[in-house]
Amino acid sequence: MQEDKITRMFYGIGPSFKYQRNDRFAAEVFLRGGLANIKGGYTNLSVIAPPQLLNHHAGYDAKNVLSAKAQAQFSYYFTHSVGLHAGVYYLRHFQTPELTDARLGFAAAYLPAGDKGGAQPSLVQRSNACNCDISSVGAFAGVSIQLPKRKRNPHLKKIAIPATIMLWRLRLKTSTPVKYYLIRM
């Protein structure tokens, strides 16, 4: 078996909906529309003796494919900082062009299962690449870590002064702004 793993990169925008019963539990739904890049997906399954192709797909190399994604996620926090999350998603790519294998001359092929005692069926080929919708379903789980917000000291005031003015005091050799804090009295 030869295969080239498929890689997808999806960029999308859309609404998010969140239900939060308390500080520990949250359920979220994300709906996104956008563009995707899809590469790979080559698959070739054959037997060696006698040489016979069983299943073949030439794969994809598509850029800026119109796509839509729906995702549901559930989060549970044990503390204010640490929790678990899990979810599922559905991703659909519209009118995704397939590749055609130049060596074999077709985009996809398979050998149907034969009847018991019957003649071996012939290979079914699709010569023309398809601009078909493709989709995937997935699940994920992980650990969520939220960094606590740092509380700001009310007696400190943040000021940015250009380094060109401060060169003689700080002996800096840069023109980037220098940020430092002054204590308000």
C-alpha cells in the first residue's frame, strides 16, 4: 500500500454561540465559512502476485476551496486555570478538484468484490477527475489551561518614551520606544 497523507488548512469566519451554566462548565457551537487548501490523499492498494490494482485515488492539490465548518465543544474546568475540553466537527469542501494520475491515466479506480465461484470482475476506473464535494467528521479532546489575568498596580502608570530622546540617559543604540513605569505620587 502506498499513500500520501492528506493535509488541510482551513481559514474561516462566522458566529460562535456559548452557553455557560457556571464558572466550571461551558458548551460552545462554532459556525464558520471560509477557504481551505487541500493537498495529498494519494492512495494505491495492490497485490504483488499476480499484480493487481485493488484501489486507487490520485489525491488532491486544491487551493482556496470554498468550505464550511460546524463544531461543538464542551469544556469543564476543575479550577479557574485547568480544565478538559472535548468536541466534534463537520467540515465540507465544495467543488474540490481531484488530480489525475498521469502514469496510470485515471483519477480513481477500484476492483469490485467478485461472486463466489464467479468470474473475476474487471477494474472500475474513473478517467475524468471530479469536481465533487468532499467532507470529513472528526472528534477531539484535550487539556485547557487559562493563564490568569495579571492584576495591575493602580499606583503605576505606563509611559512610552521614544528611545531617541532617552539615548543620553540610557546609553541605548536603538530607535525603538522604551517603556518604563513611573510611580504616581
